[in-house]
Amino acid sequence: AEEAARRSVLRARQVARAERVAGALPAVIDACDRSLAEARLAQQAAEQERARHSQELTLLRSEESELRQRLQSLTERVHGAELKSYERKLQLSSLLERSGTELGLVEEVLIAEYGPDQPIPELPDPAEAAAGDAGDGDDANAEDDPDEGAPMTALERELEAELRQKRERERAERASAEAESPAGRPFVRAEQERRLAKAEKQLAQLGRINPLALEEFAALEQRHRFLSEQLTDLAKTRADLLKIIEELDAKMQGIFADAFADTQAAFAEVFPILFPGGSGEVALSNPDELLTTGIEMTVKPAGKKVERLSLLSGGERSLAAVAWLMAIFQARPSPFYIVDEVEAALDDANLGRLLQVFERLRENSQLIIITHQKRTMEIADALYGVSMRQDGISAVVGQRIARED
């Protein structure tokens, strides 16, 4: 009952508190609405201000971009101007150096004598000067070669002397007129540039002149004669070499044919010794081309029908190879042979057959055999080996085997 009374008191307090809150809610809601409306107005104003600032920022960025472009273009122009200025300086320095080395004139002398403030001298027309020079040259040639044509009479000689005197007077008058004439006309860059372009064009039309052309032609002619002789010698040497090669090929073919025939016959003798009851033969794969032909071997052991050497056992292949080597040794014997454990994979029966072949070889040659087979050692005349002594040092020992007669 006390707990229920306490709870009812608490409920009454909570109800009163809730009623007070409910009574204050309309005023709070009204204040919130007013605050919300004011906040919306402030937000709209802020949005408008932001839009205005965004527009101004866009304009400023566009102006900044234009200014950057102008700055870049100005920078490029300044850089180009600096490059041109540097090129002009290099050109000026090269021209000054060239004038100093070729003409011996320094910058001050060039400006003082050939600067833009100096008048341009009047030069005669090149065509007229060339014509005058040609006429003078003809006169000189006529004077130098009086024997050409018909002999001159006294009247003709007098006329020629008068004509010569008249030309000399004209030259003297022209020289005096040039001396009395004014220094020249003022310097005009455009006119002088045209004159320079015209002179450069005429110079280009003349082409490059090589004063050493005759010497170079003589040297090249001598070089051509030398190379022609060398080429002739090479062609002759090549023909001689081809002839020698043909003779060597023919000789090698004959030697190879004889050697192969002897080896073929020796193989037919040696093979039955190593393969009792069997047959073996060797033949050329291309008999018409002895220098490029291959060798085919046919082996038929007793009681077997074998078409390929790969079908033989290891010992049979070893015996076939040994038979081929022994046939070569018998066909073209050498003073001595070194054989290294060729009978290592053979049994006693095949070893005995191989020893028979060794006996045939030792009739004409000396054999040095490296082996571990006792039967092979028994047929030797001398034995050499390596043995370790009691002190652990290896020593070479030899023993000559005495044979009973």
C-alpha cells in the first residue's frame, strides 16, 4: 500500500510536469517556427551571396587565365627576342672574326670606312666592263699573235696604232672623270640589300670553284689506274684460285673415293670377325656428290633382322662402331693409335673378337690401350699404371712382359 501510494504521488508529479510542458509547447513551437523562418531567410540570403561570389570567382578565374596566356605569350616573345639578339651577336662576332682573318680589318676600321654614314661609290656596269675587257683582250691577242691571218700592211699598222692611242685617251679620260666625280651616293639599306641579293645570286650561279681540281683529278686518275690494276690482278687471282679449288676438289674426290673403297673392303673383313655369321656394309648416300655425300651403314648380326642401328643393343652398337673405326685404321694405317676403354661394355666373347682385331692392327702399328680388362692386358707388350706407395704418394710403374717364342 505504501509503495502504491508512493507511485501514485510520483505519477501525479509527472502528470503535473507533463501538463506544464504541454502548456509551454505552443510557445516553444511558435518560437521554433519563427527561428526556422528566419533561418530560411538567412539561408536564402547566404545562397544568393554565395552565387554572387561564385560568379565573381568565375570571372576572376577567366581573367586570371587570360592574364596567364598573355604572360606566356609575352614570355615567349621575350625569349624569341633574346634568341634573335643572341643570334645577331653570334653573327656579328663571326663576321668580325671573318673580316679580321680574311681582310685584316678590325671593327673600328670597318665602321669608319664602310659604315652606313659613308657614301656608296659608283661602280661601272659589269656588262660594259666585261665588254671593254673583252675588246682589250682581243687587241692584246691581235698584238701578241701577229702571225695569225694575213700579214698586216703599213696602212693597217698605222690605223691600229691610232686606234690604240684613241683607246688609251678614252681610258685616261674615264679615269680622270672617275677621280673628279663625287664620292658616291648616300647609303640606303634596302637598295644595298637588293644589290647584295643580286650579287649572291650571281655568285651562286657561278657555282663553287675548286682551285685544286686538276691536282685532285690527277690523283684520282692515278688512284683509278691503281685500283683497275688491282681489280685485274684480283680477277686473275680469283680465276687461279677457282682453278686450284677445282683441281683440289677433283683430287679430294679421287682420294676420298679410293679411301672409301679401301675402308669398305676392310669393313667387310673386320665385321665378320666381330659379328660371326653376320654381315655389314657401308655405302654412300649420294655417290654423285662425293664432297657432300653421307655414309650409310647397314648391319645384320647373325639371327637378327635389323633395319636400324638404334634397334641394336648397346654392346652391338659399340662393336659396330669399333668395326668401322678398325676398318678405317686398316684402310689408312697410322704409326700408332690410342684406344680408351672401347671394350668396357663388352662381354668375354665379344672382347675376344675385339682382341683379334687388335692383333691385326699391331702388325703394322703401335697400340696404346687404356683399359681395365685383364685379357686386354695379357696381350700387351708393356704395362704402365699408377700405384700408391705405403707413404701415400702415387707412383708410375711399368712392366715389360716377356713373351715365349
